[in-house]
Amino acid sequence: MTSAALSGLDLLPTAVVLVDVRLAVRYMNPAAENLFEMSSKNVAGQALDRLFADTAVLQAAIGYARDNNCSYTEHDLELGASGRTRLHLSCTVTPVELPNGEAHEDALLLEFRHIEQQLKIAREERMLDQSQANRELIRNLAHEIKNPLGGIRGAAQLLDRELERPNLHEYTQVIMKEADRLQALMDRLLTPHRLPQPAQLNVHEVLERVRSLILAEYPRGIVIRRDYDVSLPLVKGDKEQLIQAVLNVVRNAAQALQDRGEIRLSTRVVRQITLARRRYRHAIAVEITDNGPGIPEALRERVFHPLVSGREGGSGLGLTLAQNFVNQHHGVISYESAPGETTFTILLPVEEAGNG
Ligand SMILES: Nc1ncnc2c1ncn2[C@@H]1O[C@H](COP(=O)(O)OP(=O)(O)O)[C@@H](O)[C@H]1O
Ligand SMILES: [Mg+2]
């Protein structure tokens, strides 16, 4: 086998295994050696089903790709060396021709990826698209609701004056009160129409403001620890929006703690990162961690959606607005949650000269 044909594969971060048409392994790149804890030299020439346990699904995928001479991806594969833990992988099988002296030899290229990794990428992409769609949906919906709402309220008011039996006023009052409540909700949904006023700012000033606001709201029982990276670069942003975004997240943490517990605010620099599909050399990570009960299972996928709340009397807008503000700064917000530890992470890009 020509090593020149394979040397390119050595550099790939994806785990790649090359098998011949009899399903004997010809080569594993270093990423695959790592993944399966095998050495390419030792396994060369050995049959796939000798090296791995339960290869039926994998063999079916290979068969499909070979018979149809096309690339085929199996998304749900459990694979591992005999006697070792199974890995949860996806595998893309691609028929290839390898140069072999003067002729060509048919072979199959298997690319393996961890499902978790792939799910994470897909989930982040989905969240980004969704939050943009959310934003538009909210604005349109709020506008659509506001207009007839004014009409309903006005008509109820007129009716209220005309009613002769006093006990009927109760009903018109309900209509008016509820219309006012909806109106206030719609106004909150439409608030971010103030144009952002970006300036170079120190994120720690934002965090300190939020900290003092929350400590004033929760004078007892809640401890806020700080773990700031003092060498943090400035970011370009709208201070009021960022305060609102962080405040919404920290207030949720405080509410989840129910007057007893600890919130940790930490900052650090992240290098070489892609945010909202753009690559940056530096970004700032702000982490808000609490030791409360965690986000209820039923809300896990939806906490950023508008009007999703797990609290009595909650508006379900806090995280939607936080996400909107962070996205307007070309950043992303995400979270990890388990009972006893919930962390929201806000990543904000550091725009550099020549970088945008
Ligand atoms: N740190 C947290 N710990 C536990 N649950 C949380 C946390 N942050 C958010 N949540 C859950 O997410 C829901 C949505 O939050 P949010 O969008 O701010 O709306 P609201 O606070 O009005 O309910 C909350 O009601 C709560 O159930
Ligand atoms: Mg909230």
C-alpha cells in the first residue's frame, strides 16, 4: 500500500480506518488508534469482526456503501474492541480506489465520530437558527397581538359604561385587567428595540453591578463568589444589555436556590473559538454556576424558548431576552445542568483589529 496515499489521513482529527473489500484492516490513522486503543501496525491485515465485537451494524453499512457505490452514514453505532467498553459512534463509509502499483484497488474508508461530539455541534447550530427564528416570531406575534388587544380593551371599556346591572361590571373589569396584563407582556417582548450602544467595556464591571443588584434583592442566605481572571481583555458591547442578560441568568440562579446557596461568577479567556459560525482568536467566557436543584428535566431543551417557565408567576422571558442580547453581541449562551450544579456560560467574542 502506498504510504503517500495515506499520509494525508494521518493529520485528520477524525478517526479513519481503511479496510479492503474482504473487510481486513489496512490502516488506522492516529485518531483511530487513539479512539480504539489499537495500533495500526498490530491490526493491519486482521478482519474487522475479529478486532471488534458486534460488527453486524457496521458490516451492513459497509455492504450498503459497497453495493451502491456511494457514501453511507450509520448514525447509531455501538462499537468497541472485544472485551472493552462500547463506544457510541457514527460511521461514514465511503468506497475509495487506492493506487496499487499500476492498477487500482477497491477499498472502503470508514470515518468514525463520537455521537456526543456530533450532537453537540448539531445542537449549537440548531440553537442559533432557532434563536434567530424566535426573535422574529416574537416580534411579529407581539405586534399582531397588540393591535386587536387595544380594540378589545377599548370595547370592554365602552361596554363597561353602558352596563346597567352593576354585577356585570365584574366581567368587563376582568376583560380590561387581563388585556392590560397582556399588553404589558407584549411591551416587554418588544423592548429590545433600543439600538445597542456599543463601547469598549470591562466585563467585570457588568458582573459587579449584577452582583450588587442580586445581593440587594436577596440580602440573606445567598453567597456570591467571584473567580475573575484579571487579565481579561475588554469587549465591545452595550453595557446595559449585558447587565440585563447576566442579571436574568443570575436572578434565575438565585430563585432556584430559594434563599439558600451559592452562586459563583467566573471569567476566563478562551482561544481559537467559533461563535455563531465565525472564528475568533479570543473570546471571553463568563460562567454563572449555582448549587441549586438544576433545571427541571421537562424544560431542558426549551429553557431559551419564549414563555417557557418552571416557576409560578414566571414570564418565561428572562432567558429568551438574555439569549437575544448575547446573540446581538455575536456571542452564544449555553448551559449544563445537574442536581447540585448548574452552569450557564456566556461566550463573547473579542473583536480584534482586522477581525471585524
Ligand atoms: N439556574 C437555574 N436552576 C434551575 N432552574 C433554572 C435555572 N435557570 C433557569 N431555570 C428554569 O428555567 C425557567 C425559565 O427561565 P426564564 O426564561 O428566566 O423565565 P422565568 O424566570 O420567568 O421562569 C425558569 O422558570 C426555571 O424553571
Ligand atoms: Mg427568569
